[in-house]
Amino acid sequence: MMQLRKFKQLATWTFIGLLTSWLVSCTTANISTNTQQSTSGEETVEFWTMQLHPQFTDYFQSLIANFESQNSSIKVNWVDIPWAAMENKILTAVSANTPPDVVNLNPVFASQLAGRNAWLNLDTKISNAERSSYLPNIWKASTLNDQSFGVPWYLTTRLTIYNIDLLKQAGIIQPPATYAELADVAQKIKEKTGKYGFFVTFAPQDSGEVLESFVQMGVTLVNTEGKAAFNSPEGKAAFQYWVDLYKKGLLPRESLTQGHRHAIDLYQSGQTAFLASGPEFLRTIANNAPEIAAVSAIAPQVTGDTGKKNVAVMNVVIPRASKHPDAAVKFALFLTNDENQLAFAKAANVLPSTKKALEDSYFKDVPENASTVEKARVISATQLQEAEVLTPTLSDSKRLQKAIYENLQAAMLGQKTVDQALEDAATEWNNRA
């Protein structure tokens, strides 16, 4: 995620984006349902997704065909972008004033560009009746300064995937429900098996799981003026929790450098007992490590004393410079309506962001002799009723994560005391330019 506050930073990233854009243009899959030039009077909406081709090609081709049949004057050109390339590519397109019309992003990155007025203000385009079909807490994730910059699409809530055999070897009957229990269980697993309880990343540009854990432990990250609020007794306790785990040898050393992908690799190889992840990864584990999948079960996500649970949101945004804003809004609402969200949720093992789709029995009924994947779907959907986006929507949220993670690392390595790390993180955030 890139910080876009200074003109010099923007210029640097734009240059990198232009270079990346040129490279990506040679390899990016461009899947269009309309390969001919639009005839007079037709509008062509360009729609970008993140790494959904080829797995969901049939789904999108069918969806686009249905949309075009209902809107004869609009054609949709679907372009799928590799996950790692999307940020540079969309930044380049926005900077050059040649953006697509509808873009699949996540609110964390999208909010950074929302702070630069890059997206269409959807409050002027979407009625209250249309907006009311979406889960209210999820809609909030795509708002900044009381303006809506995105439409919610698909969701995931974190689950605890655990290795039954490793828990048995350590004499553990139930998976942990809280962070306090997780620390105790991790100690037992290390003592009895020599393996780690879990892996979590402190790499500043990777997962925000640790940042979310602060909120679950009762920490307020920023106050109403946007200043640091985490330098509090609750914040110190959260810092101390993670520092203690590392210093006791209960977290792998590579937690400081490796990302969430490493957590999946360690779990699949039987080196950790727990994996905090979305249910969509159960199929990945089954394909890559069937012997581990066979001894895996699922439980609700670990939380703190607050009981708060996370939800991860994917949304779609419409660039302010879109040449077809009304057609783009129409397509964005069609893409994320009840029927299409339900169909995509079933295809991708994710959750919908509309109320009606989530009420479907598919997310409520556990079949007899249900598989782990089917059980996970119901637990995940049940969690969604109380889940929320735990970190505040900020135009520079990754900068907050960086300040906290880098100072946490310094405390873990003994370079700073917990008190000093906490205050330095707060000062860094408050003094950002």
C-alpha cells in the first residue's frame, strides 16, 4: 500500500506505476465479451478485477452477458489484473486521467486515493433505497469524511483452522477463543511438540491482523482528531502481549519479515497448530496438503475481551474521471445485487454484503455429514452478524500500521522498551507530514 500525501511521493510512485503498467500490459489477461468496436450511441464500461481469471471466467462472462441483454446501450469490457500489480496500475491510470470505469479494490487502499478525491462520490448517484440493501456496517468501510466512495462486494470473516492431532499431542481439548487462551495454548504446544502454536506477521506492508488484535483487546487506535490514542494502558498491554510471545520463543523469528502467505505454508506443512484465515483457504489446504486437511477442523476466530470479530471487505469503486459514470454505477449495482452476490459467494466460498443474499439458507443450514468447508461457511456467516471492520478508514491507514509494527519489532528485538516503542509509534504517527 502506498502513501500519497506529498507531491514528491506521488511523482515517485507514478513513475514506478508507469513502468509497472507497461510491464503488466504485456501479460495482463483482457477478457472482453465485446471484441468489436462499440457502435454509435453505445457506452463501453471498462471493469477491472483482481486475479479472478481464469477461475471465475464463466461466472463473469455470464454476468456481463446478462447485464448487456438488459442494457442494450452499454457494453462491458472485463480486464483482470494480477493482485500484486493492481495498486501500481490503478494509480498510474488515475494519475494519467485514463482510469477504467469500475474497479475492484479493498477499502484500505481505496481510502488512500479517496483522500485525494480520486473516486466518484456515490452519495450523489445511489439512492437511499439502493444503499439500504447492503449491510450498514459494511457500507461504512467504504466511506471517508462522511462520503461514500465504494460499493461493498464480497466479504470474509476470519476463522481458526486447527490441527486436531497437534492439539491432542499437547493435551489440549478445545481450541482457544481469546488471545489470553492462545498464549497459554501456544506455550503448551511448544513444550509438548516442539512446534509453534501459530504464525502472525509483523511485516509493515502485509496483513493487518495484529493491528486488528489491538482493537479486539480494547485499544482505540486514533481519536476523533485522528491523533494517536493507542498510547494508553490498553495499548501498552497489547504491545506487551506480542513482545512477550516473541521473547518466549512462541512466535517464529520470520514473523518479523514474512507475510501471511508464510502462515499458510507453515500450517500446510504441519509446523503450526492454528491458522487464522478465511474459509476460502480450506480448499487450498485440501489441494496442497490433503493429509493436513484430513486432520483439520474449524472454530470461530480468536478475539479479545471485547468479543469483537473482524470482517474483510472487497468493494468496487468508480473513478471520478470515468467517462461513463452513470453506466458504471448501473453496472456496479448489478454486479453487487442480491442475486449476483449470492451466485458469486457460492462459487468463491465467500460471503455476500447484501442483507437478502445473506439470509439465504445456504449460509444457515449445516448439511448432515457436513464437510469442514460447509461447516466453515455457516460459522463464518454467523460471525458476520456481529463482525465489523476493526480498523478505522483513514487516508493513510498503512502508515499507522507501519508505525506500530516497526516499533513493535524494535521492542521484540530488545532495541527498545515497550514504553519507548509505544511512545515512539505515537510520535511517529502524530508527526507525519
